[in-house]
Amino acid sequence: MNNIYIPPVVKNLLIINVLFFAATYLLTGLHLDDILAVYYFDSPKFEIWQPISYMFMHGGIAHIFFNMFALYSFGSILESRWGGKKFIVFYFITGLGALALQWAVQAYEVHQIIGSATNNGKIDLQALFQGEFNTSQLSMAQAVTLQSIYFGGMVGASGAIFGLLVAFGMLYPNAELLIMFIPVPVKAKYIIPIYILVELSLGVAQFEGDSIAHYAHLGGALIGFILVKLWKDKNDTFYTLYE
């Protein structure tokens, strides 16, 4: 029986993510889902380690399963091509890029409501956390938006995963992928751009009740695109079958 080979960096990332996920549910008294999620940079709940720790936290079984499946499926190929050091740099830069775009969008929304990207004492955040606000300052919709931005944490490796998806699509555009609910294989160069456009439309639409950080996904995809453009080795012929 052939053993399944998982490159070392991908293997360690898988292990760390699973350990963090298990700890979240086994050590509930530590409130790891609150401490290790990342918050808006002006939030009283923001801590310096969160831009890294949030990448290892997940919101449920489906969330971690699909992210780790993608990490194994696409990350293994990319690490084998780039090497471990280059791969881990790509992974963390795209994860940070995801957060950067999410913060930029949130900063724009905060500025639209209170006139600046930071609160600076304009709004009583403690009262807002309790669901109380001055109706002469904020409408209900504005209060809900600010409460979501300042006290809603973001978790997940999805930004980095979107970076991996884009990298795979750019480097192996003709690789055929089996997609759930689609009965035939679809080439990466077709399905991945469609996926990105869906994320963009969902992010712009901002449907009520949608808690997915679509702009973070797009941030990871954008940084991934830029890095591959900078790094792509025109002389690499190992995977020419797919190129």
C-alpha cells in the first residue's frame, strides 16, 4: 500500500490547526475562540498576537474540514514546487493580506459612520457592546454595523487558502478539478476566477445574516496573485503537463 505523502510544512500546518480546533472545544474555560480570533485594530478586544493566531482558529467542523482539505490538496503541490520556506512565507503573507483588506473595508465603514477610522472616544464602546447607544449619534443600522466591526472576531485560514487557490490556478491553469455538485471535471483557469467573482459579489452585496468575511478571502486572493506574478519561474518544467 502506498503511503500518502504530505510535505512537512503542510503537515505541520494541518497538525497545528487541528490542535487549535480541539483546544477550543476541550478547554472552553479559556475562551480561546475569543482570545485568538482577530478583531478590528481599534477594538478594545484587539491584541497584538491576533493577526497570526486567527489563521489557526475555525468556527466549526465544516469550516476547518474544507480549509484543511484545500490546504492538503493545493498546498502539497505548491510546497513541492516552491519548497517549504517559500511556501510558508506565501501562506502567512496571504493570510496577513486577507486581514489587511478586511480591516481596510471595516475602516472605511467606520469612517462613513463616525468620520474617522478610529473611535477616539466619540462613541461609548462599552455601552455599544451591551447594545446601548445614543440615538442622536447613531441609527440602529449604524449601531449594529459598529458593534459587528468592533466586537465581531474573525477566524479561519480561508484568506491564506484563497491565496493557495489563486496560486494553483495561475501555475496549473489546465489542471482539472472535481467540484462538488458539478458532474464533470473543470479546469482550474475557469472555476477559480468564477469562485473569486462570487466572493466579490457576496462581499459587495453584504446580505443580512452573512457572517463570512468575503473581503478577507479576496485579500488573500489578491496578495496570492501578486506574489505568484513576482515569483513565477518561467523555466520550471516539472508540471508542464498542466501548463
